[in-house]
Amino acid sequence: MAASLISFQCVIVICMAMFMVLGHGRSLSRNEHLEMKKLLQSLNKPAVKSIQTANGDIFDCVHIYKQPAFDHPLMKNYTIPKIPTSPPTGRINKAFASPNALSVMGLPDGGCPDGTVPIRRVQRKDLLRAHFVSNFGKKYDIQGSSSGGSINGLPTNHHWTKIETKPGDFYGTMAALNVWKPNVGSFDKSSSSKFWLVAGAYNELNVIEAGWTVDGQLYGDLEPRLFIYWTSDGYSKTGCFNTLCSGFVSVHKQVPIGAAITPVSTEGGDQFAVRISVWKDPTEWWLYINDEVVGFWPEKFFNHLNKKADKVMWGGEVYSRNDRELPPMGSGVAPGGRDDDGFKKACYIRDINIVNDKNEYVEAPEDAIQYNDRSKCYRLIDLGINRTWRRSFYFGGRC
């Protein structure tokens, strides 16, 4: 009996030791355990209802004024504004005719009850995948102002290929992002397709990002997911992905930030995209997904983006903790030349518009767009104005 008890105790000790070790072999200290507990309590608000999706995500239906955004002192006594009744005009809707279809990411059965919004539940295993608890929900391997040396603001193990506007005054953008499921291989790598709205420079860089990503370290699987990100200090201390800190305010009861996207495109087969728009009204930056108002960033969180953006960028980004083993970008297939646009092979971003000071969606003038590449491994082709798809380009590949 005593021997059995000792064996059982040994098993318990071994299990606890395994649980206490992060993916990189580092044991958690007592303070880190306390940090994890505190963070979980802060992010996971009391739920009116919880919805579990087919891929295992749990979305808690949280009272709209109890979501993480309202933990910030700047949001004290803040009143959520009415949904805009005058979004930018002039958008090109014909660009979504066949052969393109929209992906979806809504919750079943009407989503959450009225007056609540879906917030993805953070679990202990999510925190254990982070390199450090204090970095959970933030960009990986970005350390302070060293990341803010340019308007792109990312260190060496983040690689991108994109087009961007020359500096100017921009009040938003809209684009259709072709959705794929690149085989990134492991949880310490990620691959994204997105756009950036930026203002400021160096450690004061203000950024709003929106798009889709495959990011196992953040989500615990390798499915393409809707994501957003913001920062007001060059990715140093402020901002985060999705609703993992105070900042973005969700207002839609059925479209959750961080949800898996289905269906996805296949090489030589059906193509799917998600249409994303971010635009500035007098006080907030509003996010639209497939024409649904999903939420907004209050302008008070920014010191440069509080009025307008200085530049807009569209393209792909990949990350690898080991910079010598980079994952595929987009579909993993690089586009060909101008006579081979890569449709059904490479990833595309199409129907690109910017918002001008008259609250209109307009095409960025061709002479206002320039190519920016921070990797020799991936390719981009700017197709300019296409009769069917308006301004569009293809990008992607692998190293």
C-alpha cells in the first residue's frame, strides 16, 4: 500500500513538473504562475452565455461594457457611439462577382444575446505557449524602440512583401484579402495577409493592422483566422492582437475577433476572400468585415492616428523564431510575371481603395503607390488597374 502511494505521488510530481515547463524548456516561477492567474481573471469576463465552435474555441458572450477594452483608465465613463450611418461612399461592389466568394467567420444560431459581444476565452494553455506571460498577445521578438527605426517598424525575423502609398493624408482603406491555409509547419511560425494604417515614426509609431493569419503560438492551431492589431509606440508596450488588452471595442454579437475562417482557397480550385474595411469617422476608427460593423478603436488610444494615417500598406508578412526557417507566405506559391497573374495559384489582395478627406472610397493613384520588400524570398507583382478587379496584386512564395 505504501509503495503504491509513493508511486502515485511520484506520478503527480512528474505531471506537475511537465505542466510547469514551457515549450522552450523553461520552468515557470511562482511569480509567473501568479501573473498567469491574474491575467486570466482580467481577460476572461463573466459570461452571460458561452459558445463552443467546431474547432474547439470558446467564445464568451460578455456584456458590451464589461469587455476588456473598458479596463483601461481612458475608457472610464466612456459611452459607445452609435453605429455610423454614413460610411464612406463610392465603394466598388461589382468586384465580388464570380469567380470570387466570401469566407465566413460568424457564430452559429445568431451568436450572442443582445447587449453582449463574443470574446474568445483565454485558457492557461494559451499563456503557456507564450515565451513570457508578459508578452502574451503581443508581436513576437520585438523589443522596445529598436523595432521603430522606420515606418515599417519590425525586426529581422519578421519578413514582408507589400505595396504602400507614398506619405499623404488617409482616412481608411478597404480591400478583399484572398484566404489560404499556408502550411507553416509549427507553432513558432506565422504567416499573414493584411493591411496596415500607420502614422508617426520611431518609438511613436501608431499602427492599425487587420487581415487573416495562421499563428499556432497565439491560437493553438494552424487554421487561418481573422485578426487585428494596434500599437501607439512602435510595438513596444502598447497594443495587442484582437481583444487581448484594452483597446478595440467589439459591437457585433455574431462576428468574433480571432475566429477561424472558412472556407479557404485551394490551388486550382475555388477562391475565397474576406472583405475588410477600416475607416475614420470624426472620433473612432471603425472596422467592417464583409460589410458588417464589427467594432472600433477609440481615437484616444493614439497620438498620431487620432486624426488620420500618413501611409497605407497592403501585403503579406511571415515570422519565424528561427530566422533561417521561414514559413510560406500567402498560398506558398509565388506569382509569375505580368502575363501570369497567378489566379488560383498565388495569394491576392484586390479591390483596393483608400478613404479620402471627403469620406469617399477611391482608388489610390498609380503614381502614389510604391513597392516595399524586406525579404528576397517572396515575390509580389503589382497588376495596377485591372478591368474586373480594379487595383489588385498577387504575392507569396516560400524561402
